[in-house]
Amino acid sequence: MTDLYYDITVYTKDNCQPCKATKIYLMKHGIPFAEINTSRNPQVQEALTAQGYKELPVVEWNVNGKQGAWSGFRPDDIEALRYLVKGDH
């Protein structure tokens, strides 16, 4: 059995309800993540905009080499990510 590797980053900003909802949903499902607040890191916000993102949060993930990202509050994508990280339980 191989060890599971995953890295999840959530880019947020102050006073962002979709950002809060995303973090709560991830925590509810026991999915650890790093948070980067773009209100305190304007260069990060500029980089996300340059990549084509128009809303926050932006969630970037890597699970055993499979990568993906989305923006906005996306419960369906969080469920899919939960399945990748935790399996079907």
C-alpha cells in the first residue's frame, strides 16, 4: 500500500462568505488545507487574476499527482476532493 500524498491550498480574502463556507465544508469533512489570505498578499491576488480566476475562494489541490483547481463555493467539488483524499467513507 502506498502512502497518500495530498496538498490543498485555499486562497481567500477578508469578509468573503463563499470563502468561509468553503473552509467550513472542508473542515467538516476533515480535509486539512493551507489558507492564503489574498487581502494580506496582493501579489497572490494579482497572480490568481493573471491565471484567469475572477472570484474567491480559489482551491488548488494535488492528490497523489492528480491536480485540479476551482473557484467559488463548490460543494460538489469538495465532495469529489473528499473522496480522493479519504476514500468512500
